[in-house]
Amino acid sequence: MAGRSPKEESSAAVREAVLLGGKNAAIAGTVVAVPTLVACRVLPWAKHNLNYTAQALIISAACIAGFFITADKTILRNARQNTIGRIDKST
């Protein structure tokens, strides 16, 4: 993508990180929500100890972790590629 300013490249990298993070957050939320909700209906311990707030916190924690881990990895991958690209151009 020659001809793009550093600001445009940075904006594109952030946009990509947010998009991938959002997708991964949705997947993580779904993967965690199903067993959490089933356990709260079936297991006596979970039924007794996990109220709606606890269930929501478990699910949202998975979503948040999925988003930030993916976004961080995406930004670091883009930074690494930019650094490698600059080193290759200078040699």
C-alpha cells in the first residue's frame, strides 16, 4: 500500500484491530454464554450461587478479554510488519 501516509496506515491498523476484536468478542461471548446459562439451569450449585448479575459478569468478562487480546495481537502484528518493512527498505 505505497503512497499512504503513516496516519492513514495507523488508522487502518486500528480499524482492523477493532473489527477483528469485535468478531472475536462475539464468538467468545457465545462460547461462554451457552455453558454458563445451561449450568445455571441444571447444576444445583450454579443455580443457587450465580444470580443474573454473576452470569452477566462471566459472559461480559469473556467478551472483553476476547476483544482486547485480539485487538492487541492485531496491533502488535501490524507494528512488527511495519518494523520489518522499514528494516528491509534500509538494507
